[in-house]
Amino acid sequence: MPIITFVARVSDGMLLVASMESIGDGNLDMYKQQAKQIMKKLDQRSPTKCSIESGAYTFHYLMQEGVCYLTLADRGFPKRLAFLYLEEVHTGFIEDLERDSGRNWRDVVTTVARPYAFIKFDKFIQKKRKEYADPNSSQNMHRLNDDLADIHNIMRKNIQEVLNRGERVESKLLVLLFAELSGLLLTVHNIAWLLLCFCLDVSRISSNLADRSKDLKWGAKKLRMQAIYRQYGPIVAVVLFVLLVIYVKFF
């Protein structure tokens, strides 16, 4: 069953509503602290749905419209049922806000400065928690049968991955910086390679133009010689023939 249910503002992790049941192993305070730490580490870039394992329990959270809805349930509690529960908490919370503040409910959530400002919503959460307490009840089985949501795409993490995320920020920044520098070096290398290829192409084109110019000059000379042969060739042939006849006849 859902044990802890928190509703918090994503921008700063401030709790708006908290509702919980006691657990038998006496670690409720530890899980409450973990839940608060998780919510403080969330931002707009975080996955909108995620399950985070912690010991014998699992945190499930849903982010919608700048508000995070988080619950803690034992590992055997169906994940789909946990997110259906959070969806109902989300819907009920928005409806409650709209009744009190109308269309300006987002401004109310954004500007509220007092933690647990909507604690009266705990009554609704308690009601829903009882409805979802037994995953094998006919009502919950019906909910699961009607639910078509794909839970395979919901991100799954370990609690240490989430809580240690802040400690790895510096190393991630270094990795990103190295990647940026590597990308810059590759860009410079690519530009240099393109310039070299361009210069080689210009040289090759110039050489080809020079060769073609020589070919054109030789072709023009050849055409001029052919024109001279066509113009004066017959005359020269006749003269040579006459000279040959005279030579044979008189000599």
C-alpha cells in the first residue's frame, strides 16, 4: 500500500502536502528524509515518471505542471497501480485548487511561501490510500485491467544514484567540458582539412586549365595549317605536275 505520499513544488522542493502511515520496521523517518532529498533534487529536466528503489521499498513519483507527487510503497506493490494512485492524487489536487482559486491556481502554487500550505488535502489522500491499500481487491484489479499505460518506459533508479547525483555534478561538468573541447578541436581539424582540399582542387584546376590552353593552341595551329593546305595544295600540285611533264619531255 502507499505508505508516504508527498506533494511538492518542483522549483524548490517545498512540501505542499504530506500524508503518511507508520511502517513496522521503524525506519519511517529515514524514508521521509530520503523522499525530501529526492524532491529537492528534481527539476524540469528530470523524468516525469520514475521509480526509485530503496531497501525493501520503492519510491514512485509523477511530475505534472510544476508539481511533484511522490509515494513510497513496498517493492511488491504493482508499479502500474502506484502510478494510477499518483494520477488520482494529481487530479484531485488540481480540482481542489481550482475550487479554491479558480484558473489562478498555478500562481497560488508558485507564490505560496509556507510549507504544508495545502495540508487539508490530506483527507483526500487518506481516502485514496485506503482504496489502493489492497492491490488484489476487485476495484484495483479492475483499475489494472483498464489501465493501458506502458510502464516499461518509466525510468527506474536506485536511491543512491539519486542522492549522489549532486556529488557527481563536478565530474559531469569536466566530462562535458572535455567533450566540448574535443568537438572544437575536431571542428578546427575539419576546417583545416577542407582548406587543404580546396587548395589542392584549385591547383589541380589551374593545371588542367593550362593543359587545355596548350591543347587549344596546338589545335588552332593545326587548323591553320589544314586551311593553308586546302587553299594552296591544289596549285602546288598542278605546278609540280607541269614541271614533271616538262622534265620528262625535254630531258
